[in-house]
Amino acid sequence: MTGSRSSLVTSIAASLLALFALSACGSDIPVEYEYPTKGADGLPTYQKPESLAGPSGFDLFSLGSDEGTGQTGGGGVAVNAFLWRASLDTLSFLPLASADPFGGVIITDWYNPPESPNERFKVTVYILDRALRSDGIRANVFRQTRSGVGDWRDAAVEEGLGKDLENTILTRARQLRIQQVSQ
């Protein structure tokens, strides 16, 4: 009985080994499946599952066009890449506290201009859209002045300073777009 048990175990082991060997002999050719969107009655049956990273995948630094929309400037970021880069370029002289390309928020740290050591500025830029539009960006400028005691107090900001900053960013974004199209 011991010999038959041993041969049974050997034959099972050989069968499993052959099964594993055969399963490793798969094809390296990828299979493409089509996903019909309309059935015989003209109603949708099932659709191709959408990717979490979008139709063309994830590309953080792309300035290419968005497939299907015809818009340019936004591969992997959730906001317009031209506005994003233009904002960073425009604010490059300020120290950055935070920059979130997916949320479209850039926050600078306080900056003391060398010519006026008793005042400091902080800027927050919100990129609101994937399109390169004038209403796709909002900039807030904050100003503080040093009191006689030495502590910082909020002060009024020159009216229109935020709009001027937005216009500067928009101008730079248009320049970046023109450079990319002409290449």
C-alpha cells in the first residue's frame, strides 16, 4: 500500500507540475476588446470603463491638448497647465508656502520687500478652471505693516492689486500657449 500511495503522490505532483508549466505558456499578444455603446435597439448596453487618470492616462507636466475637448493645457493636473506655470513664473520672487497642482492653489509665504522693511505681502492664487480663460484665475493679496511695538497688523491693500496680478498671470499664460503652439 505504501508503494501505491507513493506513486499516487508522484503522479499528482507530476500532473500539477505539468499544469503549471502549461499555464506559463500564455500568449504575449494583448487582446483588444471593443465596447459597443449601442445595442440592436439603439439603447446603450455597456460602455468602456473610464480610467481614474483620464482617457490618456496621467501626465503631470503635459501642456498638450485635452483629447475630445480641443482645449490645450492640462494633461494630468486638474487645472489649466498654462495658468499653473504662469502663476508659478509670476510669483517666482516670493517664497512658496504651498502649491497644489490638483486643487489649483498656490500660497506664498510672507515677503518683505527690501525697499520697505516695515511691510510684508502674502499672495494666494486660485486656478479655477481647466480652460485658459480670464475667469479661470483669482488672486488675493494680503498686506501687513509693522506697528510701533514691532508686531504685524493687517493693512489695506491697494485696490485693484489682485486684478493686476491676475492680468499679469493671464498675459504670461497666453505667452506660454503661443510658445507651445509655435514649436
